[in-house]
Amino acid sequence: MAQEKRRAMPTREELRIWRNYIETADALRTLLEGRMQTESSLSSADYRVLLELSEADKRTLRSSELAELIGWQRSRLSHHLGRMEKRGLVHRSPCPDDVHGINVQLTDLGAESFRHGSVPHLRDVHELFVAALSPEQLAGVDDFTATLRRHLELEP
Amino acid sequence: MAQEKRRAMPTREELRIWRNYIETADALRTLLEGRMQTESSLSSADYRVLLELSEADKRTLRSSELAELIGWQRSRLSHHLGRMEKRGLVHRSPCPDDVHGINVQLTDLGAESFRHGSVPHLRDVHELFVAALSPEQLAGVDDFTATLRRHLELEP
DNA sequence: TCATTGGGATTGACGTGTCAATCCTGTAAC
DNA sequence: GTTACAGGATTGACACGTCAATCCCAATGA
């Protein structure tokens, strides 16, 4: 009886909460993605890339740093940059300092797209998430996500 | 000043909470999917389908009902059933009652796969989610997801 | 009898992500 | 000098989801 909770099953109630939690988060993500798509023709993947680049020095990052920053596999980034480059959002060029290594630079169009996209996106986040919750609820979210992140050993 | 909150932007702090929230949910989903894949060679999409079918009368559902139940587009379901049928998890046959309409039936292999997959999956949910949180935190999650669902007008 | 429409399902093209294999180019080992 | 290897990035094959187009078949209506 000492460790009856080891590898236990969730109760019906816990399972219900879990399903609601994960479905809601999913629905929210989907909703926001859809809005961003129609508002500015950007996917959330595009947004992540543009965000990091626009905050970077000279709007430029080494490909590997970028992958690190947003936590993607190299190959995913490579595929995605290829597509973004085709759309003119981004430009790749060999990196002078490092023999291997590629510099990824935001183009003017990319910077413009990001500016145009970010304002409505942030408003959407406010409208669909922040505005729904009381300050106490928001604090609760912060608390339990922190707990969860610690539990999963995610980097902060 | 009366409606200064209309279409407002999130504060830095609110944005941080939002990002943590959505990233954590994502990471959790990914983690669980990965485990299910290695434990039982099922994706979460497979799992959804198998779950509904195994609870259905005679392990069978009309394709359209199934789509309704799990909230998928018809075409997504069609594609996915095609793949699952190839793997022998599921069987499709024209529906005798309804002229149009296709019956989707769980095969023995499908039922077996689901049984084998569900136990470790539920344990994973417990380990990675339920066990991390205090009863108060869990109640908090329940509360704020309910609030969010109402706000987003998601069906319960 | 033949065109029309309508529900139910499938198909094809396309964008995306993953995994494993490959490529490229300096650097170290022999 | 040639071989090996190592870091950095790309590629290809495949699974998945979405959108729009199509197919199939019956029940109308002319």
C-alpha cells in the first residue's frame, strides 16, 4: 500500500479533466492559427521564425542557433526555411565567420509581414485567452503550468 | 475610457503566461503521442478512432457518425480510415440500411491493439499530468478550462 | 425518359513534420 | 597525400491534414 500511486490509472474524473484540458488547448491553438492565416497569411511556424529573426541582431541568425532557439529539428527548419525563402520572407547565405553554417536573414518583406501579423495576433491572444480569465484564474494557469513544466523537466 | 479593454493587447506578463500555457500543452501532447507510438504503434488519431469504435454497438459505426463523434472533417476521416484499413485495424463495408453510407467496423486486430494501447496510455496520462498536480491545482485546471470553453463557445 | 439535385463518401494536390540517409568541407591521423 | 571523421545543413520518402473537386446513387420534377 505504500506506493499505491505508482503507475496508477487516472480516475474517470481526472480523465475528464485531462481531456478537456488538452482539447481546449488544441482548439485554442487551431483557432488562433486560423485567424493568423486569414489576417496575415502566416502560419504559427512562420511566426516563430519571424519573431526570433526580428529580435536578432541585424535580423540575422545562424541556422543552427535559430533551430536551438525555437526548439526544432534541423531538418524541419531546413524544410521550412526553404518554403519561406520561396515566399521571399527570408534569405539564406553562407556564413563568413564559420566555414560550415548558414546565415538566415529576415528580408524587408519578412519584417513587414511580421509587423503586420503580430498586432492582430496579440489582440487575438488577448481576446481569446486573457480576456476570458479572471486575474486569479490567470495566476492559477501560471502556477500549474510552472508545476507541469517542472514535472516534465522542460526548460523554463 | 469606458471600453479601454476592447481589442486590447496582452501585457508582457500575460503573454509570458500564454506562451508557457500553450507550449506546455503542446509538449505534453507530443510526449504522450511519442510514448503511445513506441508502446503500441498507435497515433493519437488512431486512438480516437479505435476508442469510439470499441465503445460502439457491434464495434461498428456509420462513417458519418464517427466523423461527427470525433469532430473530424469527412475527408480527414476517409484518408485516415484508408490508412488504418491497410494496417488491418478496421474494415469498411457498404451499409445495408442506408443506401449511401459506409459501415466502419473494428477488426479483432483493431480491438486487440486498442486494449494493448489504452492501459499504458492511461498510465502515462496519470504519470505525466495527474500525478504532477495537487487536487487544488487539478480543480483549478477544471475550472479555467470550463471558463475557456464557455468563452470560446466550444460544446462541452 | 432524362436532367437535376442532394447526401455521403472518396480523391488529388498541396503544405507540413519526421526520420534516416546524404552531402559538403575542413581538420586530424596515418 | 590520402583516409577518416566531424559538424552543419540538405534531401527524400513517407505519414498526416486541409481544401476543393469529384463520384455515386437515389429521389425528384419536367
